Amino acid sequence: MTDAPARSETVAELHAQAAREYAEAEARRRAQDHRDDAGLSARGAEDAAAR
């Protein structure tokens, strides 16, 4: 089984790539949440000013 180290290296690389992709997606989701929250706050302030 000379393939075992190479195979486990590949699995580790795949896990690392998946972890990076998850972290990037999570960062994008959080940034969008912040933008959404800021937009809601701005709209709320505009509505309050209009009253």
C-alpha cells in the first residue's frame, strides 16, 4: 500500500479546501447580514424622519 500516504494527503487537502470554502461563504453571509442590517437601520431612520 504505497498509495496510503498520498491518499491521506489528498483527503487532508480536500478537507482543507472545504474548510476554506465554508469560511469564505460564512464571511460573505455575515457581510450580507451586516449590509442588510445597515439597510434596515437606514430605512427605519428615513421612516422616522418622514413622520
